[in-house]
Amino acid sequence: MAPHDDSDAISVVRSRLGLAENSPLLGKNSEKLSISLPAALAESLRDELDKGEISSFVAEAVALRLEWKLLEDLDREIDARRGTPIPSEYLEEAETAWPDVD
């Protein structure tokens, strides 16, 4: 499987949030937030990233999660309008044929 390129997802979120295409996610219009993380997760962030990289990393992660939420909302809206597009027996057949694909 080819590696996934998240740049398209970030571009969509930037557009939906009114952010310029090539501007950094953090900059003059950034807002400082205080968040709580599980201790192990915070430790992993500190182990993997320099102190100055954590905010950008979290901003990108939030942008990607917002993209997934937008897609999930759209999927629910489409299902509500048209019903489930693929019958469950076809989904089960595909899952049996390709068990390693999420």
C-alpha cells in the first residue's frame, strides 16, 4: 500500500476554516490554548519532538481530525438522504476477501 499523503486533508481543512493554503497553521492569528493530555501521551510528545515543534504538531493533528469529522458528517448526511449505499452483505463479502484492509 502506498504511503498516505495528508497534505490534501490539511488543505481541505484550511479552506473550510478560512486559512490560506501555504500559510503556517500557527502564526500571528494563533490563539493560545491550555489542554490536558494523558501523562503517557504528553511524555511521548516530548520524547519525539523538540519543544518548539509540539504546538505545530498538535495543530496539524487537530486539522486532520477536523477533516475526518467533516467527512464523517458528510457521510452521515448522504446516508440520511439516500440510505446506506452498499448493502451489508456486499460489505461482509469485501471484508472477507480483504481482511487486512481497514
